[in-house]
Amino acid sequence: MRSFRRLLVLLAVSWLLAAWGGGLEGLPLWIFRTGLLVGAAALAARWVLGPWREFQAAAERLTRGDFAARLDDVSSGDLAPAGKAFNQMAEAFSRSLSLAREREERLAAVLDASDRAIFLLDREGRVLLANPSTQTLFPRFDREVGLASLGLAGLASLVEDARTTRTLQRRTFEEKERGRGRSFIAQATPLERDVVVVYLRDRTAEAALERVKADLVANVSHELRTPLTALASLAELLQDDTLPAERRRHFLERLEHQVRRMARLVDDLLTLSRLEETGAVEASAPLALGPFVEELVRSLEPLAARADVALQASVAEGLRVTADATTLEAALKNLMDNAIRYNRPGGWVRVSAEAEDGAWVRLTVSDSGEGIPARHLSRIFERFYRVDPHRSREKGGTGLGLAIAKHAAQKLGGEIAVESTVGEGTTFTLRVPRVSIQEEGPGSR
């Protein structure tokens, strides 16, 4: 309507000017009128088509990706409703695109942060997208090669099953290449257009823990079966009222021995469980080693006397460590207990402690026992591992002492090592943190 009014105004002005030039005749009059009409037409085209050209320019900017394109004056005129609709459409489109970009960035952040391998495959098996963990878990992964570069036999069939059945597929895969022996849980989920998203989780540590748990249950069951069987037999024998007093006393002693053996096994299992708790924090404090070792030696003197083994201790004067006393006792006591039990009559066990490198204290437990063959040294810290299973049970060992010593050393922030020569003896070395100058304080010396 506004453009039409502009056109009427132009025609009226042209008519007035034509009337004003009525005094002209012939060719000059024709030229004059023609010029007026051309000028009026040009002005009309500018006034009428100008808003449409602005509309077209804004639309072209929008199609080129300039999502800030808007029409400036949409308050009045023939194109005002269309202009307002255009601006509203552009604003809505810009908001939608911004939200889509935010969602894409969030998804990318989640994929990048995941420690699982996640990637998308099209119907031809081409990799459309893969997160960084895919390359981390599978260094030989190649996007151009695709699934074959992962080295997991059967993964391609899992993806194909998901695509053809249109259902989620899950399977466990074992990586045997190069002897790595890793285990993965693979999940393939079908999406639209035959795209499949593949998810791989490394469960190697989980599988190892399951094996450890299974072995532990089997070992504990085996260790308990012997004393329980003996207890059942002894209880049955003791029910005989005609049993002589001396025989009854002998059976009671054997029963007590088996009960003590079971109690020690349970105690060792509880100690080991406490030491293996990764989230638990020990209450470490400055500890004077001299009195601590002396008390430990006194507690083991009865066992040493029965085995005819001499206990010796040598601790540097004033030596202090930063440790939890219960944890340090678990380490040293089990090392000394083993050294006494697997010694020879008339032998010795020596405990010593000295400063090392300023920040550490080295504690050693040496013995004159039979020694450990070299082939066993790499495994002696495993639970229930015994160099001689039959002899170990005769000596009353649970098979957990050295495992406790190892985990106690780690709990203290230290380490443990072993050296042994068959026929000469064994030396265990335990390194633990020494009390720092700050912990010593001005009045602690």
C-alpha cells in the first residue's frame, strides 16, 4: 500500500510538471515529457523495489552463513509483516544452531574425556568418528583401515549382527596379539542409516581381579579344609568315654594346635585385607626404632627358643621413622617369624636398622637358614605361595606372611627386596621414610 501511494505521488508530480511545460511545442516538448517520465520511473523503481532488494540481500547473507543478518526497518510499510517474520525466523534459526553447537561441543567433551574407545561406522565399515581413547587403547588403530586395525577377531561380525538385527549386541573379546592378553567388553549399537556406534571397555584389570578373587577363595578353602577335617576327627575321637587320659590330653593338644592354626590364618587374612584397602590412610607418626625393635624381639623370643634360634638386634641410636606402628610391626614381625621358622637348630636371626640417603631408613632381617632357590624369588610375595608346601604347613605357616610384609611396606610408602643363597641364608631389606627435620621439631632430639 505504501509503495502504491508513492507511485501516485510520482504520477501527480509528473502531471504537474508536464502541465507546467505546456508552453513548449514540438520536439522540445516531447523531450521534456520523456525525461520527466524516465525520471519518475527511476524514482518509482527505487522507492518500490528498494525494500525488496534489502530483503533479498538479508536472505542471501543468511544463506551464506551470516546468521546475524536482519532487516533494519520493519516497523512500517508494505513489507513490515514479512520483514518481522524474516527477522523472527533468522533469530529462531540462530538460536537453534547455537543450541546444536553447544550439544555438539558437550558430546565432543564427553567423548574426549572417556577412557573407553568409542567410534562410529557407516554401512561400508568406514570410520566416521573416533574419540582419542581409541588411539590410546589401540596405538595401531587406523581410520582408513577401520576395524581390522584393532586386532580383535570377531568384532566385525558383532557390528554386522547389530546392523542386520537392529538390536544392541555385546560380547567379550580377548586380545592375544603380541602376548598382551588384554580383555575387552565390546558393545555395538545400531543407529539410523545403517550407522553403528561401537564401544570398547578395557576390562583386563577387572578380569585379573576376578582371577585373584577366585584363586583366593580356592586357596582359603584349601587351607581351611585341612584343620577343619582334623578338628572333626579329633572331636569324634574325644567323644569316646573309654579314651585314656593321656591319649585324651594328646588329642586335646592337637585340637588346640589346629584351632590356633585356623585363628592365625584368619588373622593373617584380615591383616592382608586391611593392608590392601587402597582408600584407607594409615595414621603415620614419628616412631623411635630402638624401643620398637626391642619389644618386637622380646615378643618372638619364645618362638625362637623353641626353634633353638638366637635373635640379634642392632639399631642405630636415635633412629626414627615416619610410620604407623601396627603396619610396621606387621612387616617386620612376619619377616622375623619366617626367618625363625625356616632356620636350622643353632642358627640366628639378625635385625638391623640404619639411615640411608638421609630421607630413608633401611631395615634388614637376615637369617642363617636354608635359603630360597632363585627360581622362587620372583613369586615368594604372592599369597599362599610356598617354596615347599608340605614343610611350610609342618612349620605352621599360613603362606601369607611375605604377602603381608610386601603390602605393609607399600602402605608405609616404602619398598621391600630379598636376596638369598641356598645353604647360606636369606636377607630381606625394608626401606621406609625417615622422620624429616620438620617432624623432628626443636625438642624431639
